[in-house]
Amino acid sequence: MRIIAGKHKSRILKTLEGMNTRPMTDRMKESIFNCIGPYFDDLTVLDLFGGSGALSLEAISRGCAHSIIVDNSRDAIRVISENVNSLKENDKVSIFTSDYKLA
């Protein structure tokens, strides 16, 4: 898993082992960000199924102002925190351990 564009382009992200998460492909990320690309300034992203945090960190890399990441797995939250720390984006990311229905 990697960041595909922006200031953190080509940075490798940690992922969860096993089949509990399904990583988003580069092609899917590219399609999403091509649609919302012009709206990145002051945008806050809400990622309800954080996994590794890749989607939110891609958004931050491309210039989004803030990201809120929610996941109900403590293992996922640990990996997300490690990825956020490795990119030194702690001030732009809020992480919550919760079920998406409660977020």
C-alpha cells in the first residue's frame, strides 16, 4: 500500500495482516481523487472504515485540510496511528475507535 500523489507520493504505508481489511487499489483511489480534486482546499475527509488510513492519508497528501478516521478494530487503529506518525501528519488527522453507526 502506498500514497500515489501529492507531498507524500510513493511513501509506503503499513497494512493489517490477514483478510479482515480489503485495501483500496491505486486505480480506485485515483478515480475518487480525480472527481474531488478541485475541492481539496479546506476539505475535511471522513473515513468510516479506516483500515490502514490510506484513503485519508492520500487526501492529506493531496492537500486536504483535515481527516477524521474511524475504525472499530484496535489493530487497525494501531496501524493507522503508525502510518500517521510516519508521515508526521498528526495535527491533520483525528482517529477514533468506534463502530461506524456511532460515528
